[in-house]
Amino acid sequence: MLRLFANAHYDFIGARRYAYILTALFLIPGLLILVIRGLNYSIEFTGGTLIQVESKAPVDVGALRTGLDRQGIHGAEIQNFGAPNEFVVRARVAKPGTDANDTQATADAVRQALSGVLGTGNFSIVRTEAVGPKVGGELRQQAFLAIFLSFFAVLAYLAYRFEWRFGLAAVIATAHDILATIAFVGMLRLEVSLTVVAAVLSMVGYSLNDTIIIFDRVRENLKKHKRDSFEQILNRSINETLPRSVLTHGTTLSSLLALTIFGGEVIRPFALVMFFGVFTGTFSSIYIAAPVLMAIEKRWPGQLAKGHLTPSPAPAPLAAGSRKTAPVG
């Protein structure tokens, strides 16, 4: 069986300050960009127009997207709807002097784009519906609420399975992952759709899974290695779970990279956000969750960690002017 890093002995906890600097160098500019420019929400959150189209032949999505761009409709969502010749377009017109939420203007622009790509008379618009900004605002609130409630679920689960200290450290690491991922989305100006929200929630699951595995090994090693310090226990646990993390997350990243390159416009945002999320989740499990747990245990030591936080007594210094004498006899 392939086993990478089988005998790893890296001092991850000792390098935590460099990890903090690296995180700050990424998070601070990313969050500043978010404050200045904000997020680029899709029509699912901002409102827009939904148009169901039926054509006489299957449609080339790439050509249709190019045609929509020419009509001032950028970032439209195009999805198959039943048969190969039926699809749904979710869009907002972005022409100067035109209301982005004007359903008729958007429908006319989509009709012109379809005429240019498919030819006049080769398609029919089955239905046109408006998605108001209020509905989009409610979706946005529900998305943030889902992420927020996941924190409490994680804290309760880890407090039950381990201790509240482990749960708090995991929640802080997960908050780091979400902030870093949102900063990543803001830097690349990715459109925030429900697909991207699903990617963020999936990333949270991957990050927590890795953190729980490390914490489970920490709990085992606290009982097995009574004489090791807490820092040694953390390093030992991370090194012991490193082969599993490298293999499982490596294969996941490979699949996500393939989806990012070859997946097309619809799936690419999901794959790209997941790719970054799995990477930063692995990073935070090692360099955020474990050091934060050590800081919490030093401040409020738990029953398991108490014996590993007390340093061994140092030899008493000699009094001034005294010197050792060799034993007599």
C-alpha cells in the first residue's frame, strides 16, 4: 500500500508564527477588497429574469453565452430543462440606461441573442418570470444562516465527543476557512450563486473532518504518552495523521482541478471554490486549529491536558559564591 510521510517528524506547532503571518498576508488584503468592492452576487440573490426556451435543435451553450454577452447580459446562468432542446436562462440585462430588473428588456435581449445564435423562428419562449430582489435577499439571509447554524452544530458535537475546548478551536479554524474562502471569491470577482454557497458548505465539511481526525488522535495520545508535553502531543498527532490527509485531500484536489479546467462555465465556480476550500481547510487543521487548542488548554486546561501542560521542574540554581564539592569517600 502507498503510504506517504509514514515516518514524519515535522515541528508544525513550532512553525505556527510563520503560518499566522502567511494567513494575515492573505486575509487582510482580501477582506479590504470585500469592504471596498463587496461580493458579486448572482441573480438568485439580487433578482432578475427567468426565461424558459424550447428550440428545434440542441443548443451550443458556449455560443449562446457569447450571444448573450453581445446583448449586454453577462454572467447568465444557462441550464438544461428536461429535453436537450429545452433550457432555462437566468439573466439580468446590463445595458446603459436600462433597468437591470426590467423583465421585458431582459426578455427582448435574450430573444435577440437567440435569434443571432439559433436563427429566427428556430426557438420559442415558453415562459418568462421575474425574480424580485426581495426573494434574492431572503436567499442571501438563509445562506448566511445555514453557515452560522453550522458553527453551533459543530461546537455541540465536539463538546459532546471531546471537550468544549476542542469544539471552540474547531469553530475558530472553520471561521478562518470561511473568511479566507470569501476573501478568495472577492479577489477573483467570482459570482456568488447558490452553487458557490454549496461549495462553501461542502468545504466546511472537509475542513471539520480533517480537524476532528487530528483531535481524535490528540485525545488518544494524551492517554498513551503521559510524559510528553502538550506541544509534543499535538505535533505527534499531526504527523501521525499526515499520510491520511495527504492522500485523501490530494486525490480530492486532483479531481477538483480537473473539474476547474474541463468542467465548463456552470461547474467551474463550484470546483474552484472547493479546490481553495479543501486546501485552506487542510492548512487550518494543522496551523490554526491545533495551535488555538494549545492556547485554550493553557488558559483553561481540561482534565486530559493538565498533566501535559506542567513543565518539568528545572534544577535549582547555585547560590552566589558557592561551588560544587566532590562527594567524600
